Amino acid sequence: MGAMRPHEKLRIQNVGEDDMGMQGDFFQLLKSQGYQFGNPVAASAGMEIPNATTILALKYRDGVLVAGDRRATAGNMVMYDRTDKVLEIDRHSVLAIAGVPATAYEMVRVLEHSFKYYRRTQLQELSFEGKLRAVSKLLKENVPAALAGTGAVVPVFAGYDHEQEAAKIYFYDILGAEFEAVEYAVSGSGSPTIRGILHYVNTWGPQPLAALPEEQATVQALRLLSSAAEFDSATGGVNRELNLYPVVKLITAAGVQTIPDTNLKQLYERDVVRAL
Amino acid sequence: MYEEPYRWIEAVGNRRQYLDEQFTMGSPVVALAYAGGIVMLTVSRGTPKLYEIYDRIALGGMGHPADLEKLRFSLLEMAHVEGFNRSPSDVTGARLMKYGLAPTIKQAFEEIYKAPFIAKILLAELGVKPERDLFLTINYDGNFEERRGWAALGATSAVQIEMGRYIDAQPGFAQAPLAQAVETGLCAWAVGSLAQTSSGNPEGELSSVRESGEKAAAEALPDTTALLAHVRQTVAEKSLECVLLERNGPGSSKYRALRADELGRLLPPAVRASDSHRCAIDV
């Protein structure tokens, strides 16, 4: 389907025909070539589908911090401990995923290509609202699969809005409704645990989350994910023996930046582990 | 009337003549390797001529804007569908050229009842390693060429050869820093531009900037000062476009259009005097 084959003719678009309206829309282009996203397939009883787990996004002093643990589970089974659930879609936006990784990765691939395709055809960045709509649209397409039990994804989208000069956080339900988070957003099976902590820290902590400098925000994220791992078996937390740390990314006007494991290790050992 | 083979050949010949004329006023395009990747530049009259096609592929064009736009869209569609269905590393300049552009352009050229594409295209592809950098050019008749190190678009192949001769004469240009690569590119552009304006009379304007010496005239390279003066003159009325494919650029998209202020700092002093250079759409 759609793959490039020798002697296949380039399709020359006739401007003025009905594809005029879909210029720059990569998802429409895929669909016009027979691509289907979010096909409902009923999960058979007893089938365990891998799931991905605790993600959080919070506004700190310079922008937004997005973090996620690295465990993927299927039922009681730990499938993988090096999953990356905080995925960069472009230089200024990130999708953190909780739910079925197969669907989530596919969503990210579609989004990544959609944003690039739009920029390259239209010679301008897709607007921040446009990006948000694209995420919603994919989730809506995915509703049948989500309801069938094979494809539910509950992502958190964070990105830098150049027009308003602010980093923003949005969270979604499985049906595609979009909500803007004022201070923080969480998703995944470990999220109920840390939601309460976030509220407490933000309201009665020494300073609100939005005032935290980068390093302190990172420490908070590590503490929160460790707490989630404490109470939720499906969240990985930190594994020092294997040198496994969560994925932590920062979004500022300069773009997305990943905090290297060596920094996380240092912060973890200094401010997360309780000295005996 | 074209069913006779002779008539058909005659019609194709006329078409060649017609197309050759269309490009004489066009602005040449130069792409060359430098220490950090690939730089592509041209001087345009408002409509941009340099574009991003995929993560590591840039396009430069000469010809009618509407035709270039059609071909550009097809390339974008092909590249993105392929990159999504297979993987970004399977989107290569060679495949886009051989299975995409070439058959389409050739067919349009030979279907003498229909209009041909008034377009020449250059694709520059940034390799993971410098030795994998690839430059492809295609003519209006579907003839394409693959090169290493540099490629140029000009009104005729003679012009392109002339431009290439200039670049090849710069020792170690592929390891040069960006500012030097921009200067080499601009000079090569000027060689092409001057050669075009004197077309029909190969010893015309270009020969006037050649170093003196009657016998050496055909061999010697034009003088840099004169070439840069020509660039400066042209840029005063038009705009300079310059894009990069940066091997160590952040993220997966390596294409970046130079902003006007960056370009201003990179230009050789002889050109910098004029302030009117503009940059391609900033991404």
C-alpha cells in the first residue's frame, strides 16, 4: 500500500480539483491511499495487552517538564523496562503516552509525519491549535479500537506555543476530548497516587510548582515517579542496579531537551534517596 | 500530423528549443558540500526556489513556479508516504529521482500534445557520513545525473559545466567552513549567471571577467572580485536564498534556511555592502 515501486507514476496534483482542501493534510493523504487507523478488534477474553504506565507533566519556572517511567506491562507480567513513553513529535512538542503502546507509537508516527508534511508543503509551521486538533482527531478515529479494548490511549500533550509565548499542557480522555491543564497533568495507572501529591505540593509546598527552577522540578518529577512505583506495580520508577532512570524532558522556547541519565542519577542520589 | 516519425522528432526538437529559451532568464542554483553538511544557494526574484523535501533532502529549482510547485508537491507526497510506510531512511534522493521525477518529467516532455514541465530540479541529499552525500540533477527532458561533492543548475549544460569547473578548482571545498562555502557557492552562481547572459556568444561577458591572456582565456578561472561584484549587483535588486542540510543539526529534520542576519554575517565583505538580501522562509 502506498509504497514506492519502480515505474509507479508520480501523482501530479491538479490544483483546483477536490484535493485543494486537503493540501498539507498528511492524515487525509494516508487515508486516500487506503490507510486505516484505529480499527476495532475485539480483545478476546484472557488476552493481555501490553500497557504503558505513569506519566506526568508540570509547569515549572522556565516551561513545561514532562516525565514518564519506563515499564511496560501485560497483566501481571513486566514486558519491558526500557520503554520510552515521552515521545518527541517535533522540536517543540512532546506526546507522553499511557495505554496501549502499539496504538500510541502509531499515533506519534502519524503526528510526526503530519506536522512535517504540513510545514514542508505549506512553508509554515502548523499552529499550536492545529497540533492540538491533530491529536484529538487521531484519538477520535481511535474510539472504536479503544472501546473494543485493544487500543485505548490516554496521552498528555505538551508543547511550546510560539504565538502566546508559553509552554502548555493538554490532557485527553480516550474519546478525544481535550483539556488544558493549568498547573499539571497526569495519566496512567500510577497517576491516582501522584495526583494527590501534586495537589498537596503545589498548594502547601514551600513554593508552587510553577516557581520551581529546572533542577528542583526534576527532583520533584523523580520523587513523584518513585512514589507512583511504590504503590503501582505497573510503574517502573528508578532501578539503580540497572542504571534505569525515568525519561524527563523539558520544553522551553528553545525547544525540547532531554535530561541525560547522568544528571538524573546525580539528582536522584542527592535529593531522592533518603540518607540512612 | 505527428504520426510520422520524422514529424515527431521535429516536434521534440522544437520543444527543446522552446524550453532552452525559457531558462535563459532563470537564476542558476548551486549546491555543494562543506564541513558541516551541504549548502544550497541561489538568487531569486521573490518566489523562493529552495525547499525542504524530507529530513535529509533539499530541493532547488529553475523554471516556471507553477511547474516547480507541482513537482515539489508530488515529491513531498511520495517522500512522506514512503517515510511513513517504510522508514525515513528509505526515503532517498536516488529513488525519488529514478522512480518519481524522471519518468514523470520525461513523459510530459515527449507527449507533444501536452505542455511539458518548464523545470530543472536539483536534489541534495545529506548522507549520514560526508562520503554518502549525493547530488542529483534532472533536466526538463527527464535526463538525470548523479554527482558527489556538488551540483549546479544552469540554463544549459555548458553553463553547468562552467560552474562546476569553478567549484572543482577550489581545493578541499568540501571541508571548508560555512562562510567559505557560501563564498564559493556565490562565485559559482556568478559564473553561471554571467555565462547565461552571454549565451549564444560564449566569449561575451564572462570572458571579460576572465583573467587576461588570450590563450589561457578558455582555461583560466574568472576572477573572484569580478564575480562577487556581479553577485552584489544582482542581489541589490533580487534576494539571496541560502539553505543548509546540517549533519549535526538537532532533531531528525536537518534542513534549515539561513536567517537574514546569519546570512549577513556569512557573506564575503565584497557582497555584504548591499543590505537587501532576504532569506527563504524560516522554519
